[in-house]
Amino acid sequence: MNELIYEIEKIARKAGEIMLEAKNEKNKGIEMKEGVGNIVTKYDKLVQEYIEAELKKLLPESHFIGEEEDMQEDVLQRGYTFIVDPIDGTANFARNLNLSSVSIGLLKDGEQYMAACYNPYREEMFLAERGQGAYMNGERIHVSKKKLDQAVFSAGSGPYYAELREKTINMFATYFRLANDYRRIGSAVIEICDVAAGRIEFYCEERLQIWDYAACTLILKEAGGKTTDFEGRPLNFRGPSSVMASNDAEDYLSYLHEESL
Ligand code: IPD
Ligand code: CA
């Protein structure tokens, strides 16, 4: 893999260490953001500031899009653009559940190029470069081959969009009737990396932001999986999207369209 990915890895690891410093701290400086139950802690901001400053030093010509800032430049189509979620699983982080991840995705001329997702609690570093495979802690990873009847799946829904809850319940019910079991961790990044590592078979959510899916979906693709929106189209990184992230063992979306719409 290109040396650049290992530089990004170092930044993700250090960001994870900042998250660990907050472990068991009761008041993490929680503030409310727009939407239902949407919180931010002082660490989301701290970690993002750290990552942004380091990435600028690493690739000064790159653009930066992060979750914890209002401005979103229209820079996705040219040159290098980092898309960062400093702490995916913020609600877990605030509750000391130890189920959160740093996520750094890099696009080159609008296409996914590199990805680093680091879960400091499990000390798991997922890395991928386009065309070069996906790795966890240096070991090549692959999706599982299990089909829906043997599948463990996760169907997410942030609490932020009240209008999507019914649809999510229907989607969940559809798959739960047909699958082996389900899990819900509360971090789309961790769950999609878990699909990539062959631990679960698919993850789906009605609306994910680009910083939720920019890195982990490259890791999944490089591990042999597939990601599309609910219409089966490729993700385009221009804005929020529905996401089906799977081991590609069968057409999971066909069940969704048949039964829950
Ligand atoms: C959220 C988590 C959650 C998913 C939400 C995301 P955040 O990210 O990934 O699992 O269901 O849609 O927004 O807010 O914890 O960074
Ligand atoms: Ca997130």
C-alpha cells in the first residue's frame, strides 16, 4: 500500500488515544445539536481539530469535510478531500459504552481512495486503499459468504430523524423474519467494518451522512463486500444517503422492496 495510508493510520491512532483519555469521565461537555437527540461532546470537537490540523500538515493541498463543522465546501470532485467523523458513535461515547470509532476517508477526484477506521477500545485499526485490499491490524480481511437465512444483520437508525423511525421498524421486521439474528452497536462505522471483517453479514440505514460512510464503505468494498443506496445505486458522497452495506452474498434489497414498501 502507498505510504500515505500509514501516515493517516498514525493520525487515526492518536485520535483514538484522545478518546481514551475521556474514558469514564462523567461530564464530557455534552451539547445538543440540531434534530432529535443529536448530541456533541467537547471531545468530538477536540478530536476533529486534532485530525484536521494533522491532515493539513500531511497533505496541505487537500480539502477537509468534518462532522463537527457547519460549512461544507463543494470540493468533492477535485483533488484530495478528507471526509472525517472524529467520533462515530457519539451517543455511545457519552454513555461510556466503549463502542465508538474514529473515521478518516480520503477521496481523490471524487472517488474513494483511502480509509482508516480506528476503534481504540478494541484496538482495531481497519485500513484500505483502492485496489489494494482491506486490512485489520495488518491482516487481510474478507466478508463472510453467509446468505440471508444464516445472516446476522444490523439495521440502524440515528434518533435524529423521527420521520424515518416507522420505515426503519418495517425494514428491521422484514429482515428479522428472514435472518438468523441481529445486532445493533450504535456506530455505523464499527458495524460496516464488522461486515468487512466477516463478523456480520449486512448493515442498512435509511439516512447516513457522508462522514459516516466515506471510509468504512471503502474498507468493505476492498474486503469483497458491496455498498449501494436502497435503490441499488452507487453512493456518490454528495450528501446523505440510504446505505446497504453487505457481504454481497445475495440481493438483500430485493426482500426490502418486496415486503416493506
Ligand atoms: C451515528 C452512528 C449511528 C447511526 C447514525 C449516525 P454519530 O453517528 O453511526 O450508529 O445510526 O445514523 O449518525 O452521530 O454517532 O457520529
Ligand atoms: Ca457518525
